[in-house]
Amino acid sequence: MPFDKIYKYTVPISLDFGPGAIEGLAKALPRLGTSRPLFVCDKGIRECGLLDIATQALNSDAAEYSTFDGIASNPREENVLEALGVYQDEACNGIVAIGGGSVIDAAKGVGLLASNQGDLDTFDILDGGAAKITNKPPPLVAVPTTAGTGSEVSRGALIITTREGVTRKMIAASPLLVPQHAILDPSLTLSLPPLLTAGSGMDAICHAIEEYLSPRSHPVVESIALGALERLAQALPRVMKDPANLTGRGQMLMGAMMAGIGFEKGLGVGHSMSHAIGALHDIHHGALNATLLPACFEFNRNEIPEEAATRLCDTIGIERQSQDTPLDSLIAWAKALNEDFTIPQRLRDIGVPGEDREILIELAMADHCHRTNPRRCEKADMEELWERAW
Ligand SMILES: [Fe+2]
């Protein structure tokens, strides 16, 4: 890395990791000054009993808490506002987010609006919103129940807003939005169904790959991203075959969290397109990234140095055919994973309508992730990605 400037990095927060770590919630909340938490989740988390496990971890019949289970699978502004209403009406003083990235992102939105003046779009990073997040949100404990988004350690929250008929994913990002504490308990992920395990796991794998390939110089994240990828690439096929494999589930949670630490190195063009599609269609974010991954490798072919592609192959443990370039091997590996996990190979097959081409390309261009893509991405380039992936 060139020594022509001062580099500034942020590497976060306190974590409890291991089977049964959820029991630590009773100690974590008072330490953060929270006597009445709002538990934020979605209906699925309540129905499968994970919300009960979390509230029972408070260890006291007299414990006071509130719950809100209305977060959608791609979180929307109205979900955040509804949860905020409960937070304020019931005089809560901290939040426990138990769920996937959507729930954790929505909980960050609740905390943001509970402590700062303005609506969600006020804080969009594309409009200089980061500087407007000046007040510290209430304490947030993140309890991920999927191994994917890394939102439990990240500073970002993606929430769908609609203004004057335009729907998109706004992004709030600030060090103040990083949860104060995260509980990574692999036993909470054992009941995750195969498609969600695969989708969220592929999301984490895409994070690690896009971070590693991002041209932004960040040696800390470069190492973390490779460490994350090694864990994830080995553990995901294992837990898909054997969902009760606690060690594999733990490796997935650890890898996804590590990749979450890496966001500040930047993601790539695949995430710009998946964010765009996710704003208009209720399709799983991780599955979208998985579908896009082979096309993204192809799209970036001339800008991925052979050394970097070789390093990725070695990290993943790909046994290369001698006639293949390392990039060809990566593409074959990504396609084979999708096939094994029954994730569609093309956007058209995962439910993205062709008539949305123009609006999705426009939304993807407005997303910030492609700015750290290895290949510079103008509108014509994004059109090319669409053609490759749709
Ligand atoms: Fe993602």
C-alpha cells in the first residue's frame, strides 16, 4: 500500500460467541444501561420459538420488556415507524434485535429515529446523511439467527423507502449505528431451513469475495475477508448436508460476522444489482447475490489479477483443472454451489421480470457498492452485467 496518506479504519465491538451464548443477554443489557428492552423480530422468529428463548434468557419473571414482530423480509420504512411507536409508547430504553439482517437493520433504523430528528431519507448516505447522524442511538444488542449479513457488527442499515412513487433501498451508515454488543449463538441457527441457510451463507461468501476484490486499500480487511471466506466455503456445504452440525453452524456465524467487519473495504457490482432488485421484489438478498456471482466474476474478468483469483481459489480449496484459469475455476465453483443449493443460475429464473431492466439498472447505478468494484462501472457496464445475469 502506498504511504501517501493517513489511512483510517474502524474495527468493532464486544461479542459473545458459542452454543448457549444467548444466556449472556441477562448480563449484557444492564451493562448497557437497558432496563426495558424492545425485542424486534419477524413473525417467523416468533413462531419458531426463538423470541421466547431470547426473552427467557432475561432470567427473571419480573423482567420488563416489549416485543415487536412486524419486520418484513426486506425491511420497510413503515415497519421501522411501527416499531418506533412501540418503543416510544412503552418507554423502552434499549433494543434487542433477534433475526436476520433485515431485523437487525430495521432495529438500527428504530434507534436512529428514536435519537435523531428527521425521516429515514434524511440520513441516506447518498445525500450526505452520515453527517446528520449526530446523536447516539439507544443501546442495541444484535442476535443474528442467520449466518449471512454481518449486520451485527456493521455500521449500515438498508431500509426500503418510497418517495413520490419511487421505491428504493436507502442506506444509513454511521459508526453510531454499530450495535454495542452481539451474541453469536450457533444453536439459534440450527432450525434455519435449507434455502435460507444457503441464501444467507452465499450472501456472506459474496461479501468476503467482493471485499477482497475491492480496489480500496485495507490490509486489515483483506486478511479478515480471506479468513471469513475459508470458514464459509468449507462450512456451508457441510451444514447443507448436515443441518444439525453445530460446529459448522458456528463456523458460518463466525465467518459471516468476520465478513461483516469487512464492509468498510467496500463491496462490488453484484451488491448494487441485488440491492436494486431487493427494493422492488421480495426475493432473498443472498440468493440474488449467489445468482449474480458467476456473472460478476465474468464481468470483472480483465480487472481481477491472476494472483488474486489464485488466492481466492486456494482459500476456498478449489481443486483446479490444469487447463482452467483461476477465474474459470472460481466461476465453475460458484455455478456448482448454486446448482447444489438449488439457487437459480439466472435472474429471470429467480423471479426478476425482464421488463424491469431499465429501472433496475438505474437503481443499481444509484447504489454505492459498484464504486468499489474492480472494474469501473458506468451505465453501459451495468447494462452488460444485466445481460450476463438476466
Ligand atoms: Fe449482502
